[in-house]
Amino acid sequence: VTSLGSAPSRRSVMIAGAGLMLAAAMPRRARAASAGTVERRLVAAPARLPLVGRGHPDTDVWSYDGSVPGPEVRLRQGERLKVTVENRLPQPTTIHWHGVRVPNAMDGVPYLTQKAIEPGTTFTYEFDLLDAGTFWYHPHHQSSEQVGRGLSGPLIVEERDPVAVDRDVVWMLGDWRLNRDASISDDFGNLHDVMHAGRLGNTVTVNGRIRESFALRAGERLRLRLVNAANARIFGLVFEGHDPQIIALDGQPVDPHAPDGNRVVLGPAQRIDLILDATAKPGARFRVLDTFYEGLEYRLLDLVYGSEPPLRDRPLDAPMRLRDNPLAEPDLAAAERHEVAFSGGMMGSMSGAIVDGERLSMAAMMRRGLGWTLNGVAAGEHSSKALFTIGRGRSCVLALANDTAWHHPIHLHGHNFRVISRDGRPTRRREWLDTLLMAPRERAEVAFVADNPGDWMIHCHVLEHQAGGMSGVIRVA
Ligand code: C2O
Ligand code: CU
């Protein structure tokens, strides 16, 4: 029924409701008056929603508070977030606050930092928001299925002095594998997905719906926060007729710059903040295309200008540079150096690996649903043995080696890292990330100060690769 690895069907995009999409922002919740703590409750539960839209059945999803994506959690840098999560799903869950430097016990990794939240029970997360930026939350238990059924939401931390824009909008990009009746295909964790590019879907949504269009007013300036919440799909967005500027990567400010080749590339779990000036005339219409996979280009939606007179005659003349977050600068000369090599997958040369302390052939691994390794070890979801320990407070360089034929978005928990080299060449922007999209055979060096004690996951954010063993733990002690 579904075509693996295909572009989302043009047909399903065309049948989407034609209504203009107004600001995607969801209403802000009241802030707690005292002590800068924002209290929220999130209920993870099944829901039935019109993902595909008019003329199609609704889809049974798993949701936070009945919506997909989950409610926008928005607060200000320096505030404290206290979230009670109630699990009404048919299986245990947790929440991971992706990209947020939380204390280890709040990191949401079952078997490592907490017990999974059993159905019918709650767990309360509480932590300070040290950094401003665009983050997101999602389960970290049976992630392929739980994220693939719709569980994720945006977490926005506003700067104390944000850049001036007319609108601040989040686009959560989702990728679903739907059957013809719009139900979610339940072939989670199949070995084909594990061994190839992961669970690529056939239906791409923006904020939980197939979108025909996004309304713009001539002259306005948008801050567009892109979040890739897909299990496996990499996006390469082209904004025809526009000149978006990247101002933050994974929530961390960078010098404003145009994307390479005018294409905004976003691996799973990555976020990119753009400044988008609506420089065309009232009534104009432009396409936003996704051109990442060659030969599988499709139109994500149209930017549709209203007929109102322009808000201003020329683009807003205001600075776009955000103030840096308080991240400790790694001392490269004094840094510990560790290597992390990734291998496995189809078209790889891996013959076997260590699984739970035992050497297994590739065939035996695959019978257990495993096909990837970090430093020769394939981790099951419950493995917690650290690859290595970094001294607390030490600077560290990780030399990452992608010895596979596939792309991998590599995510480190608890820390942000500077990307200092790629394939041996120093990076121009030395960007801070929490998830690095590595191309096949690519090498990269990243550096950070190990200032957050605990056991932290490092894993591929193609959730089927993670489940297939591409996951490990780094101890900071
Ligand atoms: Cu976004 Cu370990 O996860
Ligand atoms: Cu991967």
C-alpha cells in the first residue's frame, strides 16, 4: 500500500483543504505568577484527527493533549518548567526535551535516567531553561512507534531580547506512513526500514495537517522556526522567490546567512530558525519545495500573499543576530579526544558486532532487529554501558566517523557541541548543534565542555537506526 522511500504523493497534497493557513502559533498559556516557574500538564493519549483533510477519514494518532503536534510549550529564558506527564497510552512512555540542557534525571531516557512512565501513571519533569531557542519534546521509549504515531511538540524558549519580527511562527514538519484509508501503517520497526534509510513516510504534514498554503502579508518579516519531527525524512526546503536567512541552528544563534545553495537542509530532530522577509507584491504566490531526495521533489505548500497593501515598502531594517546562549567554550588544546565510529546498514561491510557482551554475526544480529553499531557495539534499547567516561568539566573533542553508506543525524544528550571540522576541513561558522547530520562516509569533529554530569545518550535520530543498535552512552563524571 505504501511505497517505501517515495515522495509524499502529489495527490494527497492536492486533496488537502484549500483554506489559508494563518499564524500557526497556538495560544500561550498563562504563566505562573510566582518564582518564574511555568507549570503544565501534558496528557499522552490516543486521539482521532483529520491529518489528510477533506474527503478522507480521520486518522487514529497518539497525541499530547489531543493534538498533533502537541501543544506549543513557550516560555522565557531563565524560567523554570514543571511538566506533569500523564500516560494514557497503551504502553509505557517518557518525554525527552530535545536540545535542552537538563539535569540528567530529567532527560527522559528509560532504563538510563528514569523508569518508564507506565500507563495510568504520571511523572513530573522540572528544569531551568538555560538557553533560549527552538527545541522540541518527544517520547524516548519505543520512539519509532511513538513518534511515528504522532507524539512530539514544540518547546520554544524566548530570548530576553528577541529579534524584531512581525510574526513568530513554528512549522513542525511531520512525515507519516499512511494506508489508503488514512490509518497509520503499523509496520513499525521492520527490518527493511532499520537497515536502510529508516521509516520514510508518504504524507508530509506541517503542524499536523497537509497544507495547501501559508498566508503572508506583503512587507512583513517572519521568524520561521522549522522543527524536523519526522522519524527518518531529511528535508531540503527551497523557498521560491524568497531569500531566507538562517539565524539559529538547533536553537543556537549563528551569524545570519543564506542557506547553502538556497536550500534549507534539516535532518531528523534538527531545528532551523529563519528570518523570512515577504518581499513580493500583494496577491503573489510562490512554492515551497522539498528537493532533498533526488528525483522525489514535491511541493510542501504555497506561500500566498494576501491583497492587503504592504506592511512596509522595504524589508525591515533591524538586526537579525541573536545573542549567544551561555555555553561554555571548549579549550581545544586541553581537550580529551574520543572517537565514535558508526557502522552497519545495507551496503556496509560489517560482518558482526558485540551485542550484550557477546559477539554475533550480522545474520544473528538482524534476527534481533539490530544492524548498526557505535564503536563495534550494537545497543539494545535497554543497554546502558558507557562507551567512555569524560571528566566532569573537561573539554572534549569527539571524532565522529560515519563508516556507512547512509545519512545519520547524530544527537548528543545533555550538551551542545561546536562543529569544528568536517571531512578534515575547519568549519566556517563553528556552529553549535545538538544533532549533526552526517553524510555517507563523512568525518566530523565536534567539541564541548562536559559540564553536565550523568549518563548521556549519543544516537542516530533516524529512530529505526537507533532501535537497530545505533545508540550508545557517554558518561560525564
Ligand atoms: Cu530527540 Cu535521544 O533524542
Ligand atoms: Cu542513522
